Amino acid sequence: MSRSLLFVRLFARWPQLLLCAFVVASVTAATVAAWPGEDGKFPLPLKRVVMFSSGVGFFQHFGQVEGDAKVEMRFNVRDINDLLKSMVVMDFDGGTVSTVTYGSKDPITKTLKSFVIDLTTKPTLAQLLDQVRGEKVEIEAPSKITGVILGVETRRKKVGENEFIDIYMLNLVTDEGLRSIPLDTVSRIQLTNPQLNAELNKALATLASALATDKKAVSVSFLGKGKRNVQIGYIHETPVWKTTYRLVLPGDEKKAPLLQGWAIVENTTENDWTDVSLTLVSGRPISFIMDLYQPLYVPRPEEKLELFASLRPQTYGQDLAARDAEFLARREEARQLAGRAGAPPSALALQRREGEKAFKADADGRLDRPADGKALMEAEGDIDIRRGVQSVAQARDVGNFFQYEINTPVTLPRQQSAMLPIVNEEVQAARVSIYNPRVQPKHPLAGLRFTNSTNVHLMQGPITVFDGNVYAGDAKIEDLPPKSTRLLSYALDLETEVAPLAKSEPEQLVSVKIVKGVLHAMRKFTRAQEYTVKNSGRRTKTVLIEQPLDPNWKLVSPKEPAEKTRDMYRFAVEAKPGEPAKLVVQEERIESQQIAVFSMDDNSIRIYISSTAVSDKVKAALQEVIKRKHELALLAAERQRLEMRIREIEQDQARIRQNMAQLDRNSDLYKSYVNDFAAHEAEIKKTRSQIAALVDKEAGARKALDEYLMGLNLE
């Protein structure tokens, strides 16, 4: 299947659609606007703006054309990238879109090199003339001379007694012969070849266009008969639209708090918005920057012909029919998923849904204004922020997005901002005090357990809180879907004081078991945090105490917190006026310790024997281990004693040998030394025999202890 046929199949539902959406991108420009024609009117007025909270906006122009028409719009050069990646053009009444043309932006050096005369290196007049050698020129120096350029050379000219300068000489072939003319005497040079002269003018025009920083024309050609409704849309960077709220807490607790929300939008374009249909979308489509306006060239290898070229490895593309079948199968899967879950809106979907409706918009729609202007703050009673203010937005979910559609057309001059009311409803909010020692060690924060009881998705923003008719403080919320609840804090609760006290307890042995010579001990560590809450106010307060959540510690008391976040416990304490309220939060941690029983000393073993957490079987086994280790120690001590005796005898023999060397062999003392030496040898022999027997006993006792330990499996 050809690519063009595939394109037609993909957009069979919209046969008149030309989609020029190349890559979803975002540029840094702040102004993208359609500029008026010579009559001062816009060929396609701006009728719809969709602003996303991610900093991009979708602009739609609607109008009429007749017959074959070309609509020209002008954009800042820096905004062309945004236009190329997102432009959407539609003809609703049987016509077709032919082409979208715009001025190219080839790299200036590459464009200049395409001309016969190369201006890329900023050539001098001499270098320029040298490039057109062989061309016929007409010069004035000062008389008129016509000839063919032979070349340009430099000559040294004496200007003083010992001073010389280089001058350029233009060498021409004329009817009278060769002539050399100093360039500094030439006042005019005319290329007689019209084509070469045109190339030079084009190169100069290219240089001039590279310096231009004004607008570029973008032309859209429509083909058809009669008058037809057409539309052009595009995405570009816009300021993020923002939200701000006012929350009034009534003096009468039986009344519900009132929430009023405003959207702040900014028209940073160079054109006024007149009766524009405005939609504000809370969503975060992915945006990135890509340069599509700058032509790109891929380096290509240079191939040389060979008489006997060797074969190269081959690659083979996929069968187009199979590829199209896979593509259509993926499209069917996507349709099934969209039917089950709903797809997020795109700029194209928003345009298609609102296309015809834009032509029927009421051009005279305006925001309602109150008939009278009573003061916002009255002497008595609560602030009534609903007086004279009505929400002008309809809110609804659209897939993963949420949007506010402004009911009345918006008129906003260029470089101006506006606040539009989007929420004006009663909500649910309960007063609480929120204590976190990391935020404020002494006092909790006055706050609210706020529930979005409206049907509107509340986008993140600041909330100004009024308590009755008094400003109470500022709060901030993150994105809040309907029916969701969040905590808000807006002031320091000076009427309430919290005193934390950390408590620790000694570690406790929980259980002991022996498995194959290894003692497994479980120890419990306990910690506690006590909070004393003192309420000096006139009414009972609910104080939420926040404590960090450590996954290594288990909450023991209270059994469950009032609330639990990713990293915090929240415990609720009812604090009555003048009555201290206490909360003790107890946590424990169990640690496992493994020790080889053979390596343990007797004192350590006796500690486990004396513990009530150790079973009788384990205690008996540990006592047997102590007994056997004691017997093994006695054998080792006896062996060491005998080994020490042998070393003593050997030292005495060394002394005897030294003395015997100084004596007469027939002397009585010498003979006495011989008898002593013989007795020593007999004792050494006997002792070594005893040591060997002890070594065998010690090895046997050690082996028996090891076998005993490895055979243990006691709890």
C-alpha cells in the first residue's frame, strides 16, 4: 500500500482534512498571531483559544473563502517551528486544502555557496573580480573601458624614499590589447552578463534576508467552488493559566463555607482577542523543542565505480501489505481501548468537536455585570463573595484532562490579562488544628479538612481564607478532583499549645531458639512519644498530630491512626478548653540476632539461661554446652601444661649441654649431668606420649560438641 493511500485510509472520516502536525513541540516565543491584510481585516479571525496548564495553547481561526483562494497569515520567524509541528487546516464544505507554503530557512552558508559568485567568505573587491575571471565587464577609470577580466594581481608601489605599498591591478583583455588598471582608480564596474549580474543580486538578497527579524508569510491554498467555511488551528507556547480561590468560613457553623475560584489568563499575543471562545484545560501534555524550520542535510558517502565490485550484505524491507495489516490491527486495538476507557483530548479532537459550533457563536456575548455596587465588606455579618459574581465556566472531565469552557465570548486586548470566575459554590470544610513539631515546635496550625464537594476539578493555586468578615490567612491546594479531601492550613493557632516528650524503654528479649549450632534471638525495642495538648480557646478543638512514619517501626498504640499518608501518621485529639489532653504514641521494632553457640563465652550463655523468654529445652541445651565446653577446656589446659613442661626440660637440657662442654668427661659433675640428661629424655618421652593422648581426647570432645550442636533444633 502506498503512503498516500495509507494517509487517505487513516483520515477517511475527515476527507477534507490536511493535517500538518509533524512533531508535538514547544518554542520559546510568546507571540504567535495571524496578521491583518491590507484592508485591516483578518482573513480568518481568531475565534477559539484552548489554554493548557502545561504552558501551551491551541488557537483556531474560522472564516469563509470563495472559489480557489489563498489565505496569507504572518508569523514571527521564531514561531515558525511551532507552526510546522502543529498546524491543522480544514475545509468544511466540499473544498480541499492544496498546499501550505512558507519561506525556507536554509543555512545561509549553504545557500550562498549555491550561487556562481560565492559571498560566504566576505570577499574583497579584488577577490570578487578574481571569481569572475573570463567575464566581460565595463569600467570607468576614469574613462569608460570594456574588456574581459584576465585576473587581479598585486604590485609594489614606491610612495617614499624607503616606503612601498601593495596595490591591486585589474588586468583586462580589450580590443586594443592587454591593459592593467589600478583598482583604486576604478569608480564603477558593470558586469555585462545579465545572468551573472542577477546571481550577484540574488546572493546579496540572501544575505539581507538573513538579517531580517520581522515576520514570515505563511500561505494556505484552498481549492473548491463557491463560499465555504474553513478553519486553521495551531499550537504554540502560552503563559500558564492560573487559578486563585477565596474561601469564606461562616460565623454560624451550621452554614456551609463558600468557595469562589478565579482563572487568570493572559493575552501575550500582538492581537486583540475579540469575542473569542475560551477553554481552559487542566492537563500536562508532553512538550519539547525541535527545530523543524532549519533544513537538515544528511552527509552521503561518495561511491567510486569498480570493475569487479564485490557483493555487499543486503537488507530487505517488510512487505507493505503485511505492514498495513499490522498498522490497521493496532488501530482497531486502540479504538477498542478508547471505547472502554475514553481517550484524552487532543488539539485535533477539540477542533473537530467545536468546528461547526464556532460559526454560530454569539458575537455580542459579554460577562454579566451586577446592577448595583454595594461594598464588599459590611459592618455586620459575613463576607458575601457571591454578590454580583457568577461563574462563567462549565467544567467537565475529558479523559485524563479537565476543562473549563467559558460560557460567554471573551474580549481581551493584547498584552492584557484577565480574571474569569469559574467556581462559586458551597463546599464542605471542618475546622482542625494541625501540629507538626518540624513545622512549629510549640503551636499547631489553624486549618481545615477541606472536601471538594463541587462537580468541578479544582486546579492547584492559592486560597485566601476569610473567617466571617475577617481575613484569616492564606492556604494552598494541589490539584483536587471532585469528592477528594485535603488538609489546608492558613494561620498559626496561638490558642493551642502542644508539648511533646520522647520516652524510651530498655530492649526486651522475646524468644530464643537454637538451630544447627546457631542461636537465633529475637529482641524487641520500644519507643514512645507523649503529646500534651492545652487548649486556651473557648471551644473544643480537634487537633491532628503528625508523626513521621518509619516502616521499620510498628505502631502499637493507638492501634490505628486517624489518617495515614505516604510518610506521616495523623492522630486526632479532642482538646477541650482548659483541660489538658494527652496522646501517647507507642511503636516497637523486632530485630533478629544470630550467634554461633560455640563462639559464645560462658557469661553470655548464662544470660540467656537466666532469661524468662528462653524455654526449658533451650536452657538445658545451653547448660549441656557449658558442661562440654568446660570439659574441653580442662583437656586443653592439661595439654598446655604438659607442653609447657617439655619446654622447661628443653631449656634445662640446653643449660646442661653448655656446662658439660666446659668439664672433664671423667669428672663426677660431668657424670652427674649425664645422668640428669638421661632422666630428662625419659620424662620428655613419657610427656609426649601423654600429650598425644590428650590431643586425641580433645579432638574427640570437640567433635562430639560439634555433633551435639548441629543436632539441636530447639525453640
